[in-house]
Amino acid sequence: MYPQKKATRELTKLHNRRLVFTTIYNAKQISRADVARLTDLTPTTVSSVVSELMRKRLVIEDGTASLPRGKPPAVLQVNKDAYHMICLDLAKASFQGAVINLRGEILCQRSIYLAGRTGDAAVAVAFDLIDSLLPTIGSPVLGIAVGAPGIIDPDKGIVHRAVNFEWYDLPLRQRLYERYRLPVYIANASHAAVLAEYTFGRRRNVPDLVVVKVGYDVGAGTILNGEPFLGHGFGAGEIGHMVVVENGERCMCGNFGCLETVSSSRAIVKRAQAIARSNPASLLNKFAPTPAELDIRSVLCAYEAGEPALRPVVAEVGHYLGIAIASLVSVLSVPYVLIAGSVSNFGQPLLDAITQEVYARSLARMVSQTTIETASLGARIVLLGAAGLLLRHEMGVI
Ligand SMILES: [Zn+2]
């Protein structure tokens, strides 16, 4: 056979294998006949691909589909523990790591405080985390995936700029591959977050989706037509540095009045500390020994306990987020904008303030077709986004 023909046949086989696996994955439980119907593949091709997937223990036959009469066909489902994945969320204060199965179930989770370590020392923390997870894994490992802050080139596996860790043009994928010899994928944390919601979240498989992650920093991740949209320089969604306050406070990036200076968890904690200092009777002082020790968690507790001085703070945070989100809605016209990150825990009052601002700044018709809601995956969102990366690239799940 000509090499080219052989290559084409191999590609077709790979394509069919991924198509059948994705169809079974997305259906949860499905018969061979329904796989053929949904994929437009012949029943013979489906049978042969399914046999191969079953030999590899990726798909199992379980139970039977209920039909009114006749011999019920066997039902196929993904063997969720055929592979396990090592997923990392390199957040500002601590690195989180988890072992996750093919259905997004977290089997083991660890974290290591960064304690100011940067550069190579921060890379070593990621190694330590993976080393501590590896012995807990009872299935073959599909690969390692990492969500990290900053500008990331996922094709080359390079972190171009993560200021917090002092990583500049760090070949993180290569470093991880050299040590573990496993497939490695890396993505910006906000880009991972939207993939998490798309793969495992309440709005699973909604083809046009935006997640705005508001935590220590602020960024957005976008899926358009079922594909992650990263932008030409991989910086799509870096809304944290859109200027929303003229002559505002100085930002870490050097500019003034960026969205992060007024809407990040840092900005909220700073405002709360000022309230706690100026008013000793404030509820905030019940949740931390001193105002300087307040963090976003204790501020949230004080908010939930009813501290009135935090209400205008949350409204203002929502107002500024709304300015940036109005632009996203006008440009992208997506059906859902999901708010994630620690700041999303302020819940409905924050959503109301955002929505009000988005309405004030966009065509009513466009906003009425967009739902702004809290993301569904909580603090696990970046870890699950990393799992989504591996499923997408290694198993073809889309
Ligand atoms: Zn900035």
C-alpha cells in the first residue's frame, strides 16, 4: 500500500474512534444502533470501533436499553476509570493538584502553599505536588494538565508572562515532560475555566460560552462554536487590564484604573480592611483578629452575616465588572456569561449589579438574549478545566 494511503486510513480510523468515543461520552448511556444513527457511520464500522474501545477498556457494556419488546440491545458507557488525569491549578497563594477520572470526579486533592516561592522554586512546588499525587493513582495516567495565570502559548507549552511567579517565557510543558514523560497541556486559568463549564458544567456543550473569572485577578475565557477562542497572541479575555476608572489607582501592570484595581478579590479585601479600621464595631472585625488579616473568605463571611457597609462595595464591584461584560456581550453575542472565581460567591446582589450595568450599556435586545449567572463548578473550576484539556486533546472529547 502507498504510504500516503496508509496514513489516510490511519487518520480515518483515529477520527472514527474519537467520534464514537465522544458520542458515547456525551450520551452517558447509548446503544450501538444509536451511535450509528448519531454519527452517520455504518453499523459495521461502529461495531468494529466499539470492539476496539472495549478491548482497551475505554468503553464497557452495562445493563440494557428499555425497549417495548424483542431482545434489548446492550448499552454502552464510558469506563470512567479507564484513565486518571493529573490536574493542577496554579493559583496565587497555593498550588492545587488533583487526580480526576474521565467523568470529572475528583479522586484525590492536595495543595501546597507557595509561601513566596517564585521562578524555579515555584516550578519545584509543582513537581512536589505531582510527586505526592502519583502514588495515589490506581489507573493508567492519561497525562498532566495545568491551569496557570498569565499569557500562555498552549501550542508551544510556554508561559510567556506570569508576574506573580516571576515566570517569563518558561517552557513549563517541556519541564514537566522531561520529568514525567507523560502528555502535558497547559492553559491560562480563565481559558481552562470556560472549558470546565463546557465539558462538565451546568451549561455543558453550549457552543458559545463566556466565563469571567474574578478572583485575585480578573480574566475571561471564551468558547465560540465549540472551540476555545484564545486570540492571536493568546491574550483573548485579558479584561482585567481594561481601564474602567479614569485616573484610577495604579495597577500591577503599570497602568491606572484597570478593572483589577476595583473588582479583584485584592481590591475588595483592601476596601474591607479600610472599613474595618475606620469602624471598630463593624462585623468585619468579628471574622479576623486584625483588619490586616482579613482575606476574601472572611470578607464573604462578614457579608453573609449582614455587614451593611459591604453592600455598596459589592454593588460597585458589579458596576465595574458590568462595564467590561457589556463590551463582551456586544462583541460576542453569547447566550451565557458565567461568573466564576472567589468574588462570584457574593451571589445574586453581585449578578444584579452586573446585569443592571450591562443593560445600561448595550442594546436591550442583545442583553435580553444573554443570561448572566454564577458558574456551576465552584473552586474546582480550573482543576476541571485542566481535565477538560486532556479529554479534548487525548481522547477527542468535544
Ligand atoms: Zn492593569
